[in-house]
Amino acid sequence: REHKTTAPHAMLYATLMDVAGRAGERDVAERILAEMERDGVAPTPEVFATLAGIASKAGDVDGVEKVLDDIRARGAVPPVEAFNGLIGAAARAGDYAKAGDAAAQLCAAGHTP
């Protein structure tokens, strides 16, 4: 009997990234993204939101900005969750100007705060 396999779905990768992030393994989450792309699975907004959330929870403002830049470099509009990650990380770092700028970027991208 022939068994059919299905290619991993982007949400599976996002779940694996989330698990890695919760375990404090951000580098593993980034490697999962690379593996995902090698497997020919296009990252979805949920994948990027997961990566932004991981960086945000770690307080890595630059990391969240890198995720936003990566999304834009692909010609996509960052999801609301990615902007929220930047707002949260910047606010926790006491950089309220950057948090305000992120809120303005969110609106400029066509999202409602």
C-alpha cells in the first residue's frame, strides 16, 4: 500500500519556532525559519509574528526590527502582531519614542491600532 505524505505546513514551523522561543532558544527558532525556506515552505504572517514575539519577549528591540525589515524585504506588509512586538519591546526598554514610532508605522501600514 502506498503512503502519501504531506509537506510540512507553515503553521507547523511556526509552532516549532514558538516552542523553541518559549524554551529560550531563539537561535533554534531562526534555524527553523532557514529550514522551512530550504524545504520550500514560504513564511506566512503568522511565522513572522511568532519570530517577532520571541524577540519581543526577550526584550530584543533590534531583533524585532530585524523581523520587520525581513518582512518588508520580501515585499510583504508586516502583521499587526509584529508591530505590537516592537511596541512592547521598546516600551519595556523605556524607549517610548521608538514605541510611538512603531505605532505610527503600524498605522502607515494600513493597520488599526
